Amino acid sequence: MTSYTSLTKLVFFMLACVSTSVFAAERRQLMEFIEVGNPEVETRAAVNELIEAFTHSWASQDVEAHMALFSEDAEWINAYARMFRGKDELSVFLEQRLFPNWPIKVSQQEMANAKMISVRYLGDDAAVIHIATDGERGPSTISDETMRRTHLHLVAEERGGDWLIVHVAIMDARE
């Protein structure tokens, strides 16, 4: 009876491993879009407007329009672990360091290549947004790839009737 129980546990473990790998994606693969949660129609529309405004202001390197999307206490961590807290610090970084170091066509390319991975609604007043993009903001660290894959994770929150970005985490695919 003990060997039967052990065998059963092994079989269930193996099935769990196999079924888990079905939902995983390799570094260069992108999962299909998924929306999690059941927000009000107004919430979904507001989040979609925020995403559109984010991609437009990023593509145009419009620091003022971009910063209007952030809460005063927003946090940002980029792929190189630079961390910022507050709109003032982030604004200086975007205006003096990030955007001036790259031609506008780089930002435009990133947003033209952007692919929505997921929007996860946390009730009607918060959402986590995952966007993946390929661009030329630095070389790819994956051999045989010319474009750098970047993932943008935005946490948005409804504050006083406005949807604002309260946290950004950016990462890139590495070998």
C-alpha cells in the first residue's frame, strides 16, 4: 500500500509539473492578452485611457504629459535598478537623462511594438498593467536578437476621480 501511495504522489507531481509548463513562456515568447477581474465599464474605460495616454506621452517623449499620469508619491524602478520616488525626481530623470539620450524614434518604435500582456483589476480602484515591447534602447542581451525586449509593469490607482500611475517596474529579458 505504501508503494502505491508513493507512486500516486509521484504521478500527481509529474502531472503538476507538466500542466504548469503549459502556462509558462520562454524569454522571447509573449503570452496572449488576459484581462483579470470584472471591473465596472467606467473603470475599464478609464484604465484604457490611461494606457493610451502613457503610450502616447512615452512615444512623444513629452515629459509634462507623461508626469501628469503619475501620483505625487509614485515609485519607479527601471531595468538598471534606478529607483525614484515622487514625480519631481522622476521628472528630472526623464527630462535630463532618459529621453535626451535617445532619439524620439526609439520611444516611438517601443510604443509601436508594444503588446498588452495583461490588465489585472483589483476591484474598481486599482489595476496592474503589463506591457511588453521590443526596441533599440540599448542592445539586446539575448544572442541572435537585435531588439531589446522590455516589460513595463504599471500599478494604477483611482484617486479622487483620476486614474494615476503609482508604481512602475521595468525589466528586460536577459540570458
